[in-house]
Amino acid sequence: MGNLTASSFLVALSGIVIVFIMLAVLCLMIPLISKVVLAFEKPQINNRVAPTTRPKPEQKPNATGVSGEVALIDVDEKTAACIMAIVSHETGIPLSELIFKSIKAI
């Protein structure tokens, strides 16, 4: 190993102390910067103008009389209903307009 003297020990110790002081400063600065940024963003959010007129959604015919059989393969009815609801939500297509032929567990 090298020659360990008092001056080399002080240099190493001062380096470690400086690193920990800088970490403490960063821990204090991050919340402060976050609060400053949020203070500037809030007026921008509050100054938004809501549209006065909304476009009317297209009227689609309701298919309330649609009935059909869904083949459930190794899936219970509750799970199948959840899958159908998720597919409807993710695609944005109303459940009454979707046609499921079979649902199979993989």
C-alpha cells in the first residue's frame, strides 16, 4: 500500500466531507426548486379558458336488442365480463356495438 501520511488522510477526509455537504445541499434544493416551478405553473393552469360551446357527439343507433352467445373456454362469466368491459374501454367502442364470439383462457 502507499505511504499513509497525515496530509493524505486530511485530503481524503475533506473530499468525503465535501461530497456529503453537497448531497445535503441537493436534498434541500430539490424541494425548493419544485415549489418554485409549481408556483409558476399554477397561474397558467388557472388562466385556461373553457370552451363555451362543445361539439355534439354523433348519435349512433343503440343496439339494445342484440343478443348472442359467447363461447367461454376455461373462463368464468365474471372474468369474461371484465375482459369485455376492458376491451370496450380501451377501444372506445360501446359494449353494445361489440360482438364477442369466444373468450378463451391462455
